[in-house]
Amino acid sequence: MPVTTQPLAEAKRRAALDHVLTAARRYVIENGIDATMDQLAEASGVSRRTLFRLFGTREKLIAHAFQAAMTHYLQSLPTFRGDVDRWLRTTCAAAHRMNAAIGPGYWELSARADLPSELAALQVSTRHDWQHRIAAISAILWQEHGHAGDPPGTLLTTVGAHLSSHFTAAVITDAGRDWQTASALAYTAISGTLRTQASAADGPSP
């Protein structure tokens, strides 16, 4: 069976595009989403004209950069393979380790209410993808704890809040601790809420 290979020119174009997206994302993460096209061009090592040719607008460039990062983020969360407690611990660790690397640019992107349309659309779609993943994580925890049906809202809220990048930011910036502390606190909060909600669903012992 013949092996299909990517043409060299296309491979080079893809590598160059990935470089631009990575450089732009890093600059925005460190400096905020009001970065100019000139600044993004300098950070990525290409001309301003090239960036406009590739993406059309500054907002589309930033949106493409962060959409790629979100896809990678979600794919990097561990897959459940049978040991629910170990999986929860590794999920908390993976989420907060990546959250710590996201930086203030992402926190700003996820929280600001005055974003241009392309970035506002990214904010909505990112929030939707994240809520979908939180629902999936909560459902696994609930089912593996012996309960059918949808997980309770309190569990969903606890998982979402304690895996959020804003929780990581609060632990690091306000409490002066590290992402490992955020991970440990998240695990304790989520596992405690799971036990409480499961006990309430089971009802009083006969």
C-alpha cells in the first residue's frame, strides 16, 4: 500500500504557521490581548504584511492562536482508564500545571466583557468546550461512585471551579503558592464534594 507523504512546501508552510501561532500566543500570554500587529510581527519574526496576509486581522490571529492552544489543552487532560481516584489526582495535576503556563493573557481573554467580535466568539466557544469537558469529568466521577444519571449541580460547580485557570491564578497570585498546591486543593475539594453528594443520593442507612 503506498504511503502518502506531505509535500515539502506544504510541510514548510504548516511549520511556519505553527511558529507564528505559538509566538503570537506566547506574546499575548505575557503581555495581554491588546498587543498590536507590529508587536506580534516582531515576536513571531515575520512582517506585519505577512500576518495580515495569513490572518486578515489582529483579532483573527489571536483567536487562531488560542483556539489551537485550547484544543491541545483538552487533548492533554488524562483519559480515564479505570482507577478513578488516581485519574482525578492526575487530572487535577495536569489541569493546574497547564493553567500555570497559560498566564495573564489567557485569564484576561477568558474574563473580559469588551472583546472584539472574533475574540468574543472565541471566548464563548472556549467556555462551551470547557463546560463540556467539566460535565464529562463530573459524569465519570459520579458513575464510578456508583450512581446513574446526571451528576448533581454542586459536583459540576465544584469540578468546574477547582480546575479553572482562575483558581490556579488565585492560588499563585493571591496566596503566593504554586500550581502543585492548587492541584492538591482541587483534589481535596472535588473528592470531598463527591463523597458528600454521593452520601446524600444514597439516603440514610437503614
